[in-house]
Amino acid sequence: MDRKSLLPIGQFSQASGLSITALRHYDASGVLVPAFVDPVSGYRYFRRDQVRTAQSVRALRRLDIPVEEVRRLLDGGQEALATALRAHLAAAERRLETQRSLVHGLLSRMTEGADMTHHVTARQGPAERILVVGATVDNSGLDPFLRRAYQEMYAVAGRGPLTFAGPAFVRFHGVCDDENETLVEACLPFWEDGAQPAGLPEGMNVRDLPESTLACTRIEGAAAAFPRILGAYDAVADWISEHGFAFAGPVRMIYRRWTGTPDDPGNRLEIAWPIDEPADD
């Protein structure tokens, strides 16, 4: 091979902005393989047209894209790379918006206190018979799951036809955010003395919930969208702790009014946490 047409690794490092150590790592991982390796010295040489590829690798890594993903993207061609970059940018913008909202929420709590933003009260929740569909999801999978679950349940309710006994709600058995997944149950209350559902699809069942005391706060509009809604959960949890109650079951997100768009100003949600008197030690 004519080495005059190739760049030795030192020059290639300068041209690409990648260190020699990084170039050796990308060679070993198959991301950026030299055009020629001297069999005696082991010295690496690169084609001049590989400089642009190396610059792309550098940019992709600065975007915190893993090495294996970088290799896949570069092998997929320019159109696939452009699509992936747009998706990456959209995800980064969502993360930034989430972080911005969380920071503003923390600052608000520090300066005003949670009780200034969310008014928490206690009320009695009736015993309810509900249709239930559950799944273990994180925040990214929450909306698709809920849309699918309620579509299935309303179809079953229409065949009954069931008489709705209250607003639909969701039960969260743990933390559901971008970093954690938990069991989430979509619930649809119906009148237990009326028609009963039959021929339930797999994964759907009927359950009876007992009467309970609920610590509640209501939110609306943009405050009902993630991540701002987390402040409502925190406010209710703080109220329960400060008033000496015990947490008595999964927290509920109740749809008082829902347009289908998370930040619609017409949305009205209620965060309701079952509580009980603390057990004696």
C-alpha cells in the first residue's frame, strides 16, 4: 500500500481532533478502523477521507452517545444518522424541559413552601368496584399504556353496558419516572348493582376497593403535566407525614377532567393518597 496517500496516526489525530488513545480505542471497538497497520511496528495509518468520519465520531461521543451506538449509526448511512440525530435532539430537549421544570419547582418550594402551591385536604373515598389493567412501566411508557388500557376497558364497558360510578383513575405502586419503572394500574369504577362485565380480555380483571380516607390535592392545566405534577405528589406526601398519618396504599391520579393532551388548560386531575392512623408501636 502506498503510505504517501495515508495519514499516520499522529497527523490524523491532529486533523480529526481525537487523541491517539481515543483512536486506538475506536480501532479496537470497530468504530474507526485504520486503513493500514504496519505489521512490524504496529503503527496505524488512515485514509484522508476518514478525517470527516473521525470528526463525526468525535461529535457523536460529545453527545454522550455510547460507542456501540456510534458504530451502528455510522454503518446505517446518512439518512439513518440524520433521523437518529433529530430523535436525540428531541430527547435532549425533553430532558432539558424536565430539568428546568424540576429546578423551578424546587426553587418554588424553597421560597414559598409546598403548602402555598398545593392545598391538601382529607376526604372519604367510597368503596368501589373497578375494571383494572396493570403493567410495569416507566414514564416514557406510561401514556401509551394508559391510552391502550382505557381503550380496552371502555370497549368492555360499552358491551355491558356498565354504569360508571366515578371518574377513571390510575394507581401507582411505586416511583414512575424517567429512571424508575413500577406497577401501574388503570382503573375504571362501575356500579356494582348494575350490569357486570363478561368475557374479559387477558390482563383485565374486576376488583373491589374498600372505603378509604384520602389525602388529596387538585391540579389543573400545565401543572397536571409531567414533571410539574410531581410537586403535587410531594405536597400530599409532605402533608401526610406532617400530620402523622400512615400511607395506606398506592397513590391515585384521578381524572376529574381530561382532554387527552397532557398540558391542556382544561385538564383537571386529583392526586389522592389513601391514609390511615399510624399503627401503635
